[in-house]
Amino acid sequence: MTAQPVPYRTVNPATGVEVRRYETATDAEIAQALDRAEAAYREWSQLTLADRAARVAAFGRLFAERADELGAIAAEEMGKSVSEGAGEASFSGDIFAYYADNAETLLADQPLTVSGDASAVVQRRPIGVVLGIMPWNYPYYQVARFAAPNLVLGNTVLLKHAESVPRAAEVIADLAREAGLPDGVYTNLYASHEQVGQIIDDPRVQGVSLTGSERAGSAVAARAGAALKKCVLELGGSDPYIVLDTDDVASAARLAWSVRLSNMGQACNSNKRMIVHESIADAFVAELTALADGLVPGDPTDPKPGTYLPLSSRAAAETLAAQIEDAVSKGATLHAGGILEPGPAAYLSPAVLSGVTPQMRAYDEELFGPVAVVYAVKDEDEAVALANASAYGLGGAVFSTDPERARRVAERLEVGMANVNTPAGEGTEIPFGGVKRSGFGRELGPLGIDEFANKRVFYVER
């Protein structure tokens, strides 16, 4: 029996009330979208680089101009504060601008040294239609970092967004049309999971990028592999955040807490494991506990000090609550928070946990929400061993009053992004991606435009 498709619908996580619903695409609509994307590629890829870049830049400017509107949509669909949502939209515009402004440099021919009377370069050329499967937690940024480089390169984009953010998906497609992108160059699809598999199988589709769960990544990678398609996977993480020493424990804890609560902890590269030297661990936990105590549910459209926001859905809040309960039942200490408010809203109070051991779900699983897990370690070696004792390898950070000490420890992290004395190195020009079960491939920066490029060797014998 064929599984029923998951509906595309907006459910406000602050109330649990369904706001709107969208019809899943028919097979005929998917076929038409593929036809249009392939036809559009033939024309889009032949435009001058300057022309493509100008249209992509116009697309990006609309994200910035409509940032407040986009922020309000994100608040309604996944509970992000309106200010965070507007900031995300503006940063998404910056990503489009980066690729548009730097297109000539990023796609310049790369000369090769060859023998004899010959010349050779590596050219970066488009490959065709590419599929993006995007998550709900950053409904604009995730799309921008996939779509912007591919559009500049000359590929055409099919975009399957998360079922819980259909209005965000719709408005991005509206912006693409408003910016003057030709029909078929950027297409939003309310596709079912079964239809996604069919799209990957289609010979006109040349690659697929997914940001999401390990389960989804495994399924997409298997399907792409069977179809001999390139794929890029960003599958989350459990990033170590190592504090070796500090002159101000309270300040260090406040920084760690602010990072952990960004987007209500629903970020792949959030500091999910705080690894703190035992000499400061008690004070560190005490400060986190003070920050967590007394917080009350707030309104994403009007966030105020002393409040916290909902998670993306009731199911997400219940999953996180179960992970916390499992840890506490097996001996972990819950210092604050972790209270699941009555439904149908998705509020779970930000929590502080310590004493987590390998027998607990919280040790191995990604905690995708506002839970600060603190581990006390006796030295650098123990910190590194714990940091690397994870199936994930997205990012990590090391802090010390001695930058060389922090650098030395950060060099030992098995991650795709290692940071010294900062939670994360972020920017349009900084590649993003991980190793191990965090996936493979990179987005953003110069590496992001290479993933779905034909790096063609052009050799001329004189």
C-alpha cells in the first residue's frame, strides 16, 4: 500500500492551531515542473555570467527588502522570533549578493601547468537541473545557500521545502518571479516523499542536496547512489563547545547560553555539548541554571526578556522532553527547565543537564532544542576524547585565555568546522559542512559553488 503523503500545512507552534494547508503536487504537476526546469536550463545556462549574476542579485535584494514580512512568516510557521526571522532573511540576501558579486572570480578558469606546447585549464560549468530538499529550522537561509550558487553557475533549481513551512516556500518562489528569473529556473514543489524519489530518479536531474535528519539523508543518498547522482548532505550534529579556562566564568557561561538558545536550540551547529574544565564546571553550571530559572513562555511575534519561545512543533517538544526524561531517569541531574507545557502548543522550558553518561539517549542523540548539557573534564586529552566520541562531526569550538592552547586543542577535533575563541566562524564566504554522520559536501563560500559544477578540463595542443 502506498503511504499517504504528509500534508503541507502551517501550524502555529505558539498555539497549536492550523493556519493554512496546501495541496500536495500531482504527478502531472511534477512532470510539468521537470519539463520546464530542463527547458529553462538550456536557456539559463547560455546567458552571460553577468546577466545571471544580475538577476540573482535582484533575487537577493528582495529578501532584504521584505525581511520583516519574511520574519513574520517564520514566526507563524516555526516559532522563530520576528527579529531572528528578519535577520535570517537579510543574511539570505547577503548570500545571494556574495555569489552575484564574486561570480567572475569564483568561476574563473583555473590554469594548469602542463608539459610541451600545450595549455590546460579547469573550467566550472553548470550540469543541469538540481534538487534541493530543505528543512524548516532556517526556512530562508537554507534555501539561499543552496540556490544562490547554483543559479549563478547556470543550473536550474527544483526546491522541495519542509512540509511545515509551506508559506515560506511559496513566498521565496514569488520573490524569484518578482526578481525576473525566467519560468522554470527556480521552482517550488509541494512534493510527496514518493515523488521526491521519482525526481531523483529522473535522468534530467543531475544532483540533489539535502539538509535534514540522518534517516532522510540515508534514504536520499541511497536513492541518489542508485541513480548515479551527486548528492550533498548536511545531517546535523552534536557540536562540542570546550571551555578550557576563563577569567570570567559567568561571562563565558552567558555566551554559551546565548549560543544554545539561538533559534531555540534548533540549529545543526549549536553547542549541544558543553565540555568544561572541572575547576570551573560548578560555577559554569550555576550561572547557566540562574539564566534558565524563571523563564516563562513568550510570543514569537513580540518576544520579551525573561521569556522563551516554542519549538517548531508539538512533536519536536515531546521528543526533546522524552530525551530529557530518559537522562534524568538514569541518573543525570536536571538543574533547571525541561518542563513541557500543556499542549497543543510547543513550549518546553530551556534546560540545564549534567551527569549525562553513555547509557542515556542524550549522550549519543542530537538534542535539537534548548538543552545545555555540561560535561566536566580534568584536562585537554579528556576534553578531546569526549568531543570526538560522537558519531557526528559538524563543528566545534575551543575557548582559552591562551589562544595557542585553544588552537592546539581545536586542531585535534574531528569536525568539518573548528573554531578558536568564538562559537562559530560565520559569513557568506565561510564554507559550511561536516564529516562522519554529519554528512558530506560543503555549502557557502568558494566551496559551495563547486559542488554541482562540471569541473571540466579544457586542454589545447598547439
